[in-house]
Amino acid sequence: MKRYELVEIANYLKRFKKIDKVFRVDDTIVKMVFDKNKSIFFDMKKGESYIFKNDDFKVSKEYMAPFDIVLKKRCNSSFMKDIRVLKSNKVLRFELEQKKSYKSVKTFLQLEFTGRHTNFIITDEDFIIVEALRHIDGSVSYRVIQNGIKLPDLPPYDLKESEKSIEDIEDYLYEQFKIKEQKKLNQATNQKLIEIQKKIDKFEKIKKSLKKPEELIKRSQKYQKEAELILANLHKIKSYQKEIVLEDFEGNEVSISLPKEAKSPSHATDILFNVSKKLKQKSKNIHIEQENIDSKIKYLSRLQEIVKSVKSVDELKLYFPKKEKNSKKEKLSDGIENFYFMGYKISLGKNERANAQLLKKAKMNDLWLHLKDIPSTHVIIRNDKKEIPKSVIEFAANLCVKFSTTQKGSFFVDYTKRRNVKVENRAKVHYVNYNSIKIDIS
């Protein structure tokens, strides 16, 4: 943050008389409410500190650390006696006074926008530190910030920056938030897109490594033939032999290497028959593995497109919820993806088998969603409550559309309770008593 910005903001803040409330709204962000209705945020993140305005800022949690308790106690309902930027430094200092029935209490707030040394420090009238956002001891810095000691002065800096004026400080503070949030969003989306592409590349590699069914059948027949030949010639094979030459049933010589783990020729036949059986079974199921990989790639590709279209970091987080720990139910199928919105768990099927499993596991009062008259993923809203808010249904319907088609336009999503959905064959269903919601994808 530039010093001239602090000077302009300090001049703007001088128009206010009182701080009604001051409290932390995020780990490094403090909100101040001036003259009952003017709110300004101070982000004291190291290396990225700045001041901004935002009317829709969401408070992450209530903070009750010693810093927060002292901040409220000494600064709420306090009058601003002075506010200024210290000379040759990027430090904003508030001089506050609380008028109580028996005495006045003076407090200094020192907001230091100094790169990696950024801090928010509370002192008494003698500049004795009462609390600080970051406590610093002598082992890590020459400048100790600890409760009970006098606040050390910061050495002056030779700040080489041009002086500028800001025409409309409020517009400027709103714009600062937009710029920072867009930067955060760009960084977050780029990171997620890289992570998704790595997963896609991984599955593409696995897909290429899959054997063709006819190749697996050919190998299965080879091992079965070898096992049958050994079984028919057990009386000719010495127990210590590992390489043998036998005559097959057509009179041709065949060289056979017995498995290294075989303890005897008889044990070798068991191993070879078993391998042959597994390869035969694998050839029958290879299409299932192929379908599973294709569904994962398809899901990730659509997730990429969604990530590119998100409008905020908060929206981005909705598509990457933290995985539940120690949940046996989640291990039933990796074809099911879970999302969380307003306290509701929303499950989405990535393929037909996962859709069928969703239907099977859903409870009667869960809400089921599907694109109207179009093949789509199935979505289930888990419902332990009486009525699901419309915003939750809309979010789930958006998921249904975005993970079912890449087309833009207007779509209708049907939804009804699971009890109204009759399964006809796997994920093919017939449903009644449904409502529809319109989703526009641009």
C-alpha cells in the first residue's frame, strides 16, 4: 500500500467523529463502523495489506482472542481525537477517547502497513502496548512487540513514490476490494485448473494403458493351455524344474516357464489356471473400467468449465468441499461427488452406475433432481428437515445442468421427493408429483 493512499484515507476519516464498533471479521481483517453507518475494512495481511469498502462482506466467524477482547473493550463507542499518517512511514495512527462516567480512557491504534512487518497494535495513552494482532519477540526481530512494553518507534524510510490525489475516496475503496478479489480469484482458479488438468492427464494415461479385451482373452487362453499341458504331463516333470518343453495336443513342442512362486509342478497348474481365469474375467469387465475412467474425465472436464466461469472465491469453494473423514458410505462409489450448500449435503452421480446407487441409497424424503426430458446426471439433496430452501434447490439444479451438458441456454430441472421416483431399470426412472425450476446458463 502506498503512503499517499494512507494520507488520502486519513483525510477522509477525519470527517467522522466516533468509532461505534470495531471487530475482526477474518483472520487478518478488522472492520470499523464510523458514525453508526460507515464501515471500512483494514486487511493487515503480511505483504498484502490494504484498506477497502464492501457492503456484502461475509463474516467468517466470531473472534474471541485476547486481541479481539481488548480491541472491543478499548475502541467501541470511542471518539476520534486525531488520525494521521506518521512521517516517512506507512503507519496510520488513531487517537481515541472513551468517555466513561468516572474517567476518560485514551487509546492509540497503530496500523502498520509495512510489508512483512505489518501489524495492528493497541496501546494506552503512554504508548504502552496493551495488545497486538501479532506479538514479536527479540529472537525474530530487533523490534519487540509484546504486551506491557513501550511501543518502539519504526525507523523512517526513504519512500520513493509519487504523490497523488484520489478524487473520490469511497469509490476508490470499493474498487480496491474488487481489484484484490479479482486477483485472488484469478490465482485460485488458475491453481484449481492446474490441479484438475493433472487429474485428467493421470486418467488419460491410465486409459491408454488399459489392455484390449481380445489381448486379454489371448493371454488367458495361453495360460490355460500351459496349465492343461503341465497337468497332463505331471509324471514327466521333475519337482525342481523351472523350464520345461512339452508336446501339445497337436504334436507341437511348447516351451513353458513355470511361475517363480510355484512350489511344485502341481502348484504351477493352480497358479496358471487362476491367472487365466482372472484375465478372462478382466476381459469381460474392461468396459466397466473404461466407462468409469471416461466418466471421471468427463466430470473433470466439465468442472474445468465451471471453474472458468465462477465469479468469486466463495463460489469457487462450493465446488471443492472438504472431503468427509472416516465415512464408510463415501467409499461405496467414487462415481459420486458430494457438495455442501447452506448446511445441506448434495450428491451427484458421475455415471449410470453411480446414479443407480444414488437412487438406491436415498431416503424417501430426500429430494431428487433431473434435467427435464434430457438424459442427465441424477442429483440428490439429503433432507433431514421439513422444507428445503429454494436457494438450495436452485444450487442443486445448477449442478445438475452444468455437469450434464456443456451447452448454454435455458434448461428446466424437475425435482420431487425420492418416494415419488420409481426405478424401472438401473438409473432409468418414472416419476410423479414433481415441480420444475428454470436454470439459465450463459
